[in-house]
Amino acid sequence: MVLESTLYEPPRPRPLSPVLALIRAAARGDGDLLSLLPAEAYRMAIGPLGYSRRSIVIVNAPELVRTILYDTKDIFPKNDLMVDALEPLVGNSIFVSSGPEWRRQRAMIDPAFSMMRVNRAFAPMVAAVDDCEAKLDAEEGRFSLDLLMSHLTADVICRTVFSTSLATQTAHDVFEAFTVFERSVAQVEYRRLIMDPAFKPVAQKPEVLAACEKIRGHLGDLVDTHLAEGHSFDDIATAVIAARDSFDQKAFTRKELLDQLGVLFLAGHETSASALTWVFFLIATQPEVVRRIRAEVDEVVGEGEVEFEHTRRMPYIMNVFRETLRLYPPITFLPRVALEDTMLGERRIKRGAMLMVAPWILHRHDLYWRNPHGFDPDRFLPERKEELTPGAYLPFGIGPRVCVGAAFAQTEAALIVARLIRRYDFHLEEAEKVRPAARLTTRPTKQIMCRVTRAR
């Protein structure tokens, strides 16, 4: 076991007092919510996030988090700012809808989720990694690690959802448009968070609407291949197209298909791309981690191909992934809103209050983790299980909205890490300048540039 004093602490915003945190965030002006978090957020069970007109409450106590995310009374739906921000991109889809409408959509889409079974999806994953390795073998200069992982995971999900590989130019367009969307969307404007009343409509900026239009245009092209007569596919898109409402037997309209498949496509690749960007950043800074990964792959796989069953027998790689998700959870915040006055534990919550369940804070909370900011994959070893606080680790969420692609993402990560680290050394440029930011996902403030050389 690594001594705590020698653990690597990867980049993070340094916690400040509430006033100084607000000044820092405003001075940077890049919409990063991590910079807004005060030091006390990492110690409290439940409490306010500074002053705001509508009341913003951070909820860290695991039992209160469960109350919010299980929400048996339908009084804690997705936060209105988040819904308004995402509507131009994914409409009133399963990701943002709530109550009876969410349950109707979920019942219709559930059969399609069976298509995400990892044993069925593994062949498309392998094909995407094959193409990625071919690109890296031909790569002679510096490139964006963020873009590489975005393209790779988008290709995986595209092959799984639409039975086709993702064109390079389309991948670039989606990556660039989503970057614009994340940086510009009104959800992360501090003035709205602090000064606006609850449920005030949000007008989106022209660049946000243009980015959404570009992304939905590419998704529409993929959807239309499945709607055309004479074509037959056996994939997630086909299953969603075939879905029917049990009440009136109606199918999704084309717009609704774009909404629902857009969620599967974007959530399925953007969250994985975020996680894997940080995985490879952390691995590239730690030679001992590289050595242990290669030793595990050699022991489990040998010189052959990485097969599906191998991904279940590489615990160190999986613990590196788990620890990365702890330090850099792709979904940084799970914001909810109170639809009525209520009590949360012993705290009175007013109607319209924003409730911030933050995996970023929970995963680094002083009360729930030893050396919370240190990179320590071995903390997930079975013999250290007593160190883990139940309910303090939720990279895939909990409750009815728990991520249905968790097993998919874990297998994908194991395959990609095993294949690429066995084959390449990743050399980062200016690793010391990398800084995380929270918008819709946890991303570096600037793209991480790197090079690769063949390891063997």
C-alpha cells in the first residue's frame, strides 16, 4: 500500500472562503462551478452555498442524498436551470423529464437498454479501438487527448446505437459544438445562480442554439438512415424506433427520436470521454501506474487480443478507473429543485430551492475519505473496504435514474486502457498547467495536448 504522504494529488481548485471563492470564480469568468465551491462545502452535511435569492443548498449526508435521488413523492425533479439549459439539445427527453412523463418514456425505452448489454456491445467497442490504434500509429505530432477520447467513445456509442462508425469530420464537429455548448450555456452563469428567482425562464445565447442545431443535424442524419424504407438494423436506434406507448400505442415522433437517441448518444460518449481523458492524464503522470497496468495485462491477456472475459479479470485497471471517477466524476453536480416547501432531515427547504447533490464534493469530503484529494487506486482493494463510507461514492448516480450504462462504461474503460497503455506511452505537454472545470461534465479548462510513442 502506498504511504499517504507520497500520494500524488492531481490538480483541483484550492478551496477558499465563500467570498473569496465567489471573487475567484467571477475573476476567471469561464463559468467553472468548481471555483465557486467554498472550503466548508467539503466538511458540511447540509448547508447553504453562500447567499442567493432562491436559496442554494449543498446536500452531502448520504441518507439525505438518497432521499433526494430516490424522490418517492416526485418533489425533487431535475433543476429548472438545468432543464432550460439542456432543452435545445435534448428536448423534453428522458434525461430532463420528470414524474409521469419520465416514467412513460422510461417504459418505452427500457427494451432498448438490453441492447447495451456489454457482451453484445463488446465487438463494436473492439472495432472502434482498432480504428483508434490505426490513427495513433499514423500520428506523428501533438494532438488533443480530449478530442481523441471524445472521438473514440463517440465511435463506440455510434456503432452500438446506429450500427455505423463515426466519420472523423462528424466527430470533430460534434466535439467542437459540444465544447461551445458547455462553455456558453446559461446554466453556469453566476448571475442567474445567485440573483434570479426560482423558475425564471432562461433565454439561450445564439451560439448555444447554433451548437445544438449542428449536433442535432448530425444525429438527424443517423436517425434518418434507420427511418428510410428498405433498411433493417438490429441496434438501439431500431429498438427505440419500435417502442410504443402502452396506453395509446403511439411511437416516438422524429423529433422525439432525436431527443431520446440524442441523450443516449451524448450521455453515452461525453461522460465516458470525460472520464477517460482524466484516466489517461493520471496514468501518463504516474510511471508506476503504467508499470502495474502493463504487468496486469501481461499476466491476464499475454500476447493475444484483449477479450471480453479479460476485462473482468483486471482489478487494478478497474481500480484506476474507479479512483479516477472519484476524483473527477463526469457528472460533477446532480442539481434538483424543490417543488414545494418540505423538510430534508432537520432542515426546512423552501419551494424553488436549488438542491446540489455534488459527486465532486461527496467524493472528496473530509468526513468520508482518507486523504480525499490523493490519487490512490488501492483504496478500492477488498482488504480496505472498511475505509469506504456507504453512499459517499456515486459516479453513476443512485435511485430510479441511476446510469443504465454503468457496466457498459466499465467494460469500455477496461478495454481501452488495457489496449492503449499496453501499446503506447503517452507524453503530456504542460501537465502542470492542467486545471479541471465543472460545466455539464468535468473537463480540463483547456485541451490536454500530448504525443504518443510505441511502447513495444
